[in-house]
Amino acid sequence: MPWNTYPSLGFHGSIYGLRKSVRMEKLFCTTCSSLPRKKLLWVVFFLASLCSFQPLSSAIILESSRPEVTLLVTDRALERSNTPTTSLKIPLCTLAISAKHQGEGRLLISHTSLSNGVEIVPYELFCDTLGKDLPDSLSYVCRSDMYLTIPLTKICAQLNKSLGKERDSYSSYVSFNLVLEK
């Protein structure tokens, strides 16, 4: 009987062929069993990378930007003290609006008359930048991606009559109310 036949097993072939087929079967089976593990590792790695990168998740969420509005009011006390007492224009303040929001904005301006407790003197607000009386309301339109700066410099009180030397005893309230609309 040749050395490469096995009648008891019902198999006739070479030992080399048997080893090769067993080796191929083992290779195929290990590849099949490790394939789901590799896929599972890639899925776990992908999910872990998505969870660990915060900028990626925040870049996907769309949020509306918050309005950013600054109203800068500066007292003109030094100029007021250097203004002659006979002047009909008294420097009050400088005003600037810096806004970054989507839509329209309105600045409502109101003031009380000058008063010293005895006498009441009405006046109008005058804007040197506009060269005319300041309206009760200033409107502007702003885009959300860039700042809009509106300087309203040198707001003065335009008087009907001179206050004289008692000018420092008079007081008034000027109020600014900013309204944002879409």
C-alpha cells in the first residue's frame, strides 16, 4: 500500500494536499471570525472619535446669535465749564451706538426741562453731527455678521434763553431707551 493512501479513512491523497487544505480552512475561519471584530473596532473607534471632538458637535448645531449692543454716553463736563454763560447751546454728552444683531433698532430719546427748583426752562436736544435738532427716535438697520457703529457726537441743549451765571444750579434728565426689533 502506498504511503499516501489511508483506506480506513476513505481518503486518498497526499499528506501535502491534506495539510494545505487544513491550513487554508484555518486561514479562512480565522479571517471570518476576526472580520466582525475588526468592524466592531472601527465602529467603536468612529463613535469614540465623534464623542471626543467637541468642536465637531458644536459646529453642527445652528444657534441664533445673541444681539450685541453697546450705548456709549460720555459727559462733556469740561466743554460745558468752558462754554460762556451767555451761550444758548450747552454741551451735554457724546453718544455712540455699536450694534451687532439682525434687524432694526431704535434709540428713543427723551428729556425733562431744565429746572433749578424755582424756574423751569424748556430746551431741545441738538446734534452737531446732524446739524439739527435731535429727533425723539433714531432708527437703524443692522446685519448680524458685522458691527455697525453710529456716532452721534456733541449733543447739546439748545436753549430759548440764556441761563446766566446760575447755569450750574439747573438740572435735567436725559434718558435713552434702545429697542431691538427683528
